Amino acid sequence: MALSFPATAFGDPFDLHSLPLPRPADGYAVQRLDHDQLLDRSSQAFLPVRDRALDALFASFVEAHTAASEWLCAQGLSSETHPLAIVPAAFDPVLQRHILIYGVLRTQP
């Protein structure tokens, strides 16, 4: 069972339908900061967005938060030092890959 992390541990909770996004999002994803990697729902490992095996889209912020929390616990990391963020993401059916709506987020601005 995952430890309980604050709702804002991986960024402020958001509703996909109320965000002014540059392109439509299909769901919520857990991004490893400084990388083009998302948490795969099946393997619970981080895979590159171009990996065809990647299944990274969660239906809600809460589901993505739970997955991020479980990954942190499994890695023995704290919420203060984690390298994760919940982000809007999409799947491009033509390219057959996930799309990071905001690109690769960095730990430092």
C-alpha cells in the first residue's frame, strides 16, 4: 500500500477539460522530470514516449497520483526529493506514440 502523499506532491491537481492546452490531451500521465519518459501503467516502469509498449494515460489526476505514490514508495524515495510530475498527455494514433503536451519538464527552470 502506498504512503499518502499530499494532493500537490506531483504538481497542482488539474482538470484536463479546463486547461487551455496547445493541443487536446487524452489523459493524465506521470512524467519523470528531465526525461521524455512516462510511467507505464502495466509494468510500473518509466519508458520513453516513443516506446510502442508504453501505456501511460490515466483517466484521472487521482489515478495518476496513486501510481506516482506507489512508484515513489517502491523506490524508497520521499515526496520532497522525487523526480515526478503529473502532466496532461495524448496519444498520437498516426505516430503510434505518446505526446508530452508541455514537452520535457525540467527540475530547474
